[in-house]
Amino acid sequence: MSKISIIIPAYNQARYLDRAITSALGQKDADVEVVVVDDGSTDETPAIIARFAAEPRLKSVRQANAGLAGARNRGLAEAAGEYVCFLDADDFYDPEKCAKQAALLDANPDLGFVYCDFTTVDEAGAPCAEQGSVRDIQRTLSGNIFPALAQSGFFPPHTVMIRRQVLDAVGHFDLELGGHADYDLWLRAAAEHRALYLDEKLASYCQHGDSMSKDGDHMVRTRIGTLRKISRLHPDLVGTAMHQLQQSNEDLFQANAFLREVCDKVPAPAAGGGSLKDGDQVHALMKHVSEARVVQGQANQMAVWDVIMNEQPCKALLLQPPLELLFELPTGAPGVFAVQIGLHPDVWDKPEGGACEFQIQIDRRMALAMVIDPTHLPDDRRWHAIRLEVPASPRGNHQISIRTRSPNGANAFRWALCRNPHFSWNPA
């Protein structure tokens, strides 16, 4: 079996690093070397690495902080293996990952790389309640995966084992592409080499509040940069991928149209436990999200999501804290503002989850301040119905502000939801 280099870039993640190194050195029936790159850490990372000083299969280097892509490239410069794997310091491997993937590359010399499925885990390494699978994406998973990969990246870097000669031929990690440098590399490799999907969960992917993927602006910017680059390098392949994407969008449009027709036949529950009276007019805020003004936060912290809570499907407005939206209503008449608020079920069991405060201001006066904490309070795992009486506005129209924030300032995994927010009034 060919020699395998496992490259672990480490920057201020000492609390996970021992687990990552141990999983790399613990690979069964595989000839591995582990290259740990301390990318200028200021925490206990050097001390963690020192614990493995007597291990002949481990090589460590320390450099000034160069970022994730730079650390991986430094690891490649130090690596001697014919096959290469990348393992971030907060992730870890199943003991049989390397042996199984190397056997496939040994047996199939025409393959450029092999990748596997993964398990999403929390900081303690326990599987998260929400799980996905690479195979569930229903795209081409083996062979020429470039069209599928260009439409959407669907595997994290530590699921991959790639030939060193492929890396040297297509080029290493692009320092300008940050959180999408691995996606760029897999696209360049897939453009020229066949891939094979191993349908086993042999890698564990840790989700936590410090993950680079939580930086929305950075990820959008580097994704666009990656797609621009690959379009310049392989325009014909990108053209084919975009054709397939348009076909997929047509299928999705038809499916969504059917679902909307079905959902429209199901009456939505009245928010706040009230009901509309004959002659009432309704201003549904969900239909005017694009007109709302972002007072605090960024526009990409807001979205309209499909949600299933307590086995009831619905659409809801997602307001990722800290965020404040201001809606201008077309009336200043007295009426009722009603909404249901809650946190998305996917975050109820997150260790980093916790309380989220909802604030509602009406005509520049605080009308509601309410804290919901489904992580620690089981009774909060539901929709909370709010109904607020609103007096007439002397300005001639109402302003309604919805704000979400974390009471302790840590905003990881607080996916705040507003269901059916609307203002009703009777013009008679």
C-alpha cells in the first residue's frame, strides 16, 4: 500500500488538536505520516504537539500565520506521501479511512482522488441531531463529477484522499480564496481527473461557532472568486455545468409550484391566537421582506425559510442575530400586530446554542422584549404566539421593527424565526 501523508493545519485550536492527531496516527493497516503545521498559534498548540514528540511518524513545523490555505501548502512542501489527505485541527477520522481509500486508489490508477461520506459532530465529538449525507444530493458522485461539483460543493476537505501527482499537476491551494480554497482545488482536480465516492461515513466534521463557514460575507466573496477562476480555466466544462443547473432549476420550479399549490389549500393558523373579523384588511410582512430596511446587521442575515416545527410545515422569516429589520406599513389606523416567534429546531440541541431575545418596536416604542431558550428550556421548543394592540399613529403610517439578539453576545446557532407576521385593521 502506498505511503499516505495526512496534513493538519493548526491555528489556535488546541482544544481539538489532540483528537485530530490521535485519529490520524491511529489509522489501521495504513502507512501514514502526519504533518502538523502550527500556523502561528498563540494558544497551547505547541504544547499539544509536544505530547507526540516521541512519535516517529509525526513531523511538525511552525510558521508565521499564513492562513488555512498557506498552512496546507506548507504541509504539502513537507509531505513525502504518494497519497495526501487534509485534516483540519477540529475534525477527525475513522480508524479505517486511510486504508480503505488508499486501497481504491491502488486498484484504480485512472482515479485522481477518492472521497467519502462524513458525520457532523459537536465540539465534544458526539453526532449532531441534524445529519446529511453526500449520497442524498442525487447527483453524479463518481467519474466526471465536475458538473455536479460546479453547481454546489458537497464534501468537506477531510473526506478526500488525492494523489500527490494530481496536486502537483493542477496546483496547490490558492491563497486568495480563503474558505473556498479547497473547493477551488477539487474543481481543478475534477476538471482533469476522475473521482470515486466511497459510501461510508469515515470522517467526522465538527461544527462550532468559530468555524470559518459562519463568516457569511467571507464565504460569499470567496465562492464568487472561485467560480470566476474556474470559468476562466475551463469555460467549456462550466458551460455544461450551467446547462445542467438550468435544467435542475426548471425541475425545482415545477416541484415548488406544486408544493405552493398544496400549501395554499391549508389554512395558516392565526398568529397570537386571534382571528380576523369580517372587513379586516391585512398587511403580511412576509410579502414585503424585500422592502424592509436593515437597521442593524447585514442583509444576508435575513431569509425566508421552510420550517417544520412540531411536525407542522410552514414558511418563516429567519432573522440571524444580531439583526434588526424595519417595516413601513401602508396605514396608521389602529389595529393588531400578530406573529409567532421561535428558534429553528435544528439548533435546539446545539451545545453552543442558547437564549435569543426578540424585541418588537411599534412606532418607535418598545412593545415586546422576550427571551426564548429552547436549548435549556424544553417548554420553549414551540411557536410563541404574540398579539399586540396598536393604537392609531399620528404620522399616518406605522413602523414595526423586529430585532433579534443574543443576551450574552455569542450569536452562534441562534436561528430566530418569525412566523406569519402581519398587521390587521378594520377601515370601517
